[in-house]
Amino acid sequence: MRTSANIRRWSSNCRLSSMLILYMPLLCSFYAYCEARDTLKQGEWISDNGETLVSAGGRFEFGFFSPTGSSGNKRYVGIWYHEWDNRTVVWVANRDSPIINANGVFNLTEDGELMVLDTTGKVYWSTNIGSSCPCNRTVTLTNSGNLVYEDYGVLNNILWESFNTSTGSDTSTDTLLPGMDQNMYLYLTSWKGSDDPGKGSFSLGKYRSSNKIYKGGNIYCDRFSSDQMDAKLGNLSRDFTARVVMGFSGKLEYWRWDVKGMNWSLIMAEPGNKCAVYNYCGNYGVCNPDNNLVCKCLPGFKPNAPEKWHSGDFSNGCARNSMSCGENDMFFPVHAMSWDDKDSNLKRVPVKDESACKTECLKSCDCRSYSYDNDTNNNCYIVTQDLLDLQEYAEGSNSFSVQSISVRVAISDIGF
Ligand SMILES: *[C@@H]1O[C@H](CO)[C@@H](O)[C@H](O)[C@H]1NC(C)=O
Ligand SMILES: *[C@@H]1O[C@H](CO)[C@@H](O)[C@H](O)[C@H]1NC(C)=O
Ligand SMILES: *[C@@H]1O[C@H](CO)[C@@H](O)[C@H](O)[C@H]1NC(C)=O
Ligand SMILES: *[C@@H]1O[C@H](CO)[C@@H](O)[C@H](O)[C@H]1NC(C)=O
Ligand SMILES: *[C@@H]1O[C@H](CO)[C@@H](O)[C@H](O)[C@H]1NC(C)=O
Ligand SMILES: *[C@@H]1O[C@H](CO)[C@@H](O)[C@H](O)[C@H]1NC(C)=O
Ligand SMILES: *[C@@H]1O[C@H](CO)[C@@H](O)[C@H](O)[C@H]1NC(C)=O
């Protein structure tokens, strides 16, 4: 009988009294009692009939599920909390290839391959490690929520693990759990929606300590409104009740399980305000989260697309009222702002004072702004790009920040 042959390892979670163990062969026909193992060996599998793996310690569970709120005919294989909340899924294997109206199997085959397939043999997911047997492979769900596929035959060799969030991994998850290695590259990819774990448009990319949220391939938020988020991410391994999720609506969320309330509470999320969204007000638009109207154009500038601007879509930004360039142009200083300095054309000129910096800028129509900083060796920056991602208040900014940028405008445009 497949069922009893298949279940060889019992975890401490199998709450059977010693008396009941006498009736084990009988009870094993009830999955409810027999699902609590944490490991599969070669030639073992779990089917989509309620069989699961439960980590020794009981915190996590692995098996087939349909996302909460979905119609239930799409089946995925994943990891969720067993101890607390089985609706919160932290990892999904076949996230872009659900099994539809078929009976799924998660199989560690006789020749050592790990895959999700259906009863017709169609493969939905596999680690693509291949088989190089003779081997002695197992797959284990650990109590930190890591699915570990290893070959004991070769020196405790980990072949693959769900905790690996390296860039490029096609099993990327949306959730960071305590204990995941954050010294490496880290890459989280959001779900498509609350009921669709497929790869969505938002991702968190991290290298060393710099966290950025991307939308498609573009930066969506590189300036967290609170430096607490970076600190919390760094501290995650100290907080075993926490998880961090790259949400499908573009927010990076830090959640903690509230033992008293028996629910998750959202501790913080980034971007924490509209101005933390990269270039929210468009080029030459200035963002201030404390204003009623969050975006305004710099003096001498007007919205590029007035209708969109007035309906709250600032993405087109602002343009100079007149495009002419002259020797008598004025410079409008904007103070205590941060701005994006990803421009490789930013030219640094050593000058003796600010007026020499201004003169330097007026020499060329390409100079659209300058920034003079007398704190550090009288540096004069000639800015030939449009100014983007302007912030009126730049707390905890990762971007280059300066005391002031002076933006070039025609005299006629600022009403002199
Ligand atoms: C979660 O628990 C509920 C109630 O016990 C059960 O109906 C549901 O199938 C479980 N969900 C998963 C994914 O195991
Ligand atoms: C799992 O793979 C083995 C091959 O190693 C195969 O014999 C078995 O039928 C598969 N199980 C299912 C349920 O498909
Ligand atoms: C496979 O590995 C386990 C754990 O190390 C060991 O107990 C078992 O004897 C090994 N089996 C074979 C066939 O080598
Ligand atoms: C993580 O996965 C990447 C590619 O998917 C692989 O190159 C790397 O070796 C893996 N790292 C670990 C620690 O397994
Ligand atoms: C990080 O951990 C240290 C030491 O436990 C603690 O003092 C600090 O407040 C934590 N930081 C955050 C942001 O939680
Ligand atoms: C969590 O539970 C507490 C206490 O029962 C309750 O006050 C709070 O509103 C709940 N939070 C959510 C998000 O449901
Ligand atoms: C920089 O220049 C301003 C204006 O001339 C002056 O008030 C300030 O003291 C200068 N700072 C330094 C460090 O020289």
C-alpha cells in the first residue's frame, strides 16, 4: 500500500499518545494523522489530497494550496505557516504555472529529481538539478521555513534551497523570512495580485545595504522615507515573528505576528509616502509630502501635461516656460533639496567662488543648473540633465544632497 510505505519519518509534531501508536497502521489511512513528517526521500512524493510536510517544531507547512480568495481550481505548491496562519504563504514553487483541474504530485523521484507534475506526467516545476545517481537525496522542510534539497551521499551537500533569493533565480519569492542569508544578493518579486502568486511587476533588489524597489526594470523607490526599514531588514534574524513582503501593489511591508491578537500587524511599509516614489512629480517637479498639493513646478516652469497634472498624474513633469537661452538668464536657488545624481554627465569644475560657478554655467546652453558647494573644496557642479526626483524635504535620503541647486531660467519667465 503506497500510503503506509511512503510515510517513513515522523516528526515530533505527530501528536500521538503512546497508546495510539499501537494502532498506527490503522491511523495511517487518515491523512490528518499522518501528514506530519518533514522529509521526503528518493522515491517518495506527496499528492494533492491533503498530504503535507510539517517542519519539526511545527512552524511551517509545505504542500498544495489555492490562494485565499481564488476560485480554487488553480493549485500551487508552497510553504505557509502551520503554527499561526495557514493562509499566509511565504514561498511558491510553480508560481507561474498553476496546475489547473488536475491532480498534482510533488515527487522526489527514484533517480533523485525534484519536481511538481500531474498524473499525466506533465511537469510544472523542477529544480533542474538533474540526476547524477547513484545518489541519496532528501528534501526537508526546516522550522525556519526553508525547503532544503540535499544529497547525503556527497558530504551533506545542499543541491538547492528555497531560501536562496539570489538575483536570477527563477524560484524567487516575495517574502523574506528571518534566517535568510542577506549577505548575498537579495531579490524578491511580488505576486501579481492577492490571489495570483505569479511573478508581478514589483521587486526588491538589494546589494550590500542598499535596498531599492523596482517596477518592471525601472527604479520605483530608492529612498525609503524611514531609515528604520533598512535597519529592520538588517535585524530580521533577531525577530522570528516577523516577515517582509514585496507586496503586489508596490509596497515593501514589514509584518509581525501579534501573539495576543492572533493576527499579523503591519509595522511599516515603504514607500512610506508619495514623495518616496522615484521622481513622483516628474522632471523639474518638486515633491513635498506635507503639502496639500504634493507636487509643484519650479518657478519659471509649467506642467508638461496640464490636464494630467491637475488630475493628479504628475509623471510628465514640468518644462521651462521658454526654451531660449541667454547670457542674462537668472538662477533660481532651491534649498535643502535632494536630487537624483545618476547623471554621468555631471561635471565638476574647481572654481574660486559661487559667481565663477555661475559664469561657468552661462557659458553653455547645455548647462541647465549648477550647484556650488563651498564646504568641500569649492566644488562647482555643472548640471546638463533635467533635474529629477526633486524633494523639498529629504530626510534619510540615499541620494546626493546639496545645500542648494541653482536652476537656470529666463528672466522673463519669473516676472522680472
Ligand atoms: C487551513 O486551515 C483550514 C481550517 O483548518 C483548512 O480548511 C484549510 O484547508 C487550510 N489551508 C491550507 C492551505 O492548508
Ligand atoms: C514519482 O516518481 C516515480 C519515479 O521515480 C514514479 O514511479 C512515481 O509513479 C511518481 N509518483 C507519482 C504519484 O506520479
Ligand atoms: C542515505 O543517507 C542516510 C542519512 O545519511 C543514511 O542513513 C542512509 O544509510 C543512506 N542510504 C544509502 C543507500 O546510502
Ligand atoms: C543560489 O542560486 C543561484 C542561481 O539560481 C546559484 O548560482 C547559487 O549558487 C545559489 N546559492 C546557494 C548558496 O545555493
Ligand atoms: C536592531 O537590533 C538591536 C539589537 O537588538 C536593537 O537595539 C535595535 O533597536 C534594532 N533596530 C531596529 C530598527 O529594530
Ligand atoms: C488584530 O487583533 C487585535 C486584537 O484582537 C485587533 O485589535 C486588531 O484590530 C487586529 N488587527 C487586524 C489587522 O485584524
Ligand atoms: C559658504 O558660503 C556662504 C555664503 O557666502 C557662507 O555664508 C558660508 O559661511 C560659507 N561656508 C563655508 C564653510 O565657507
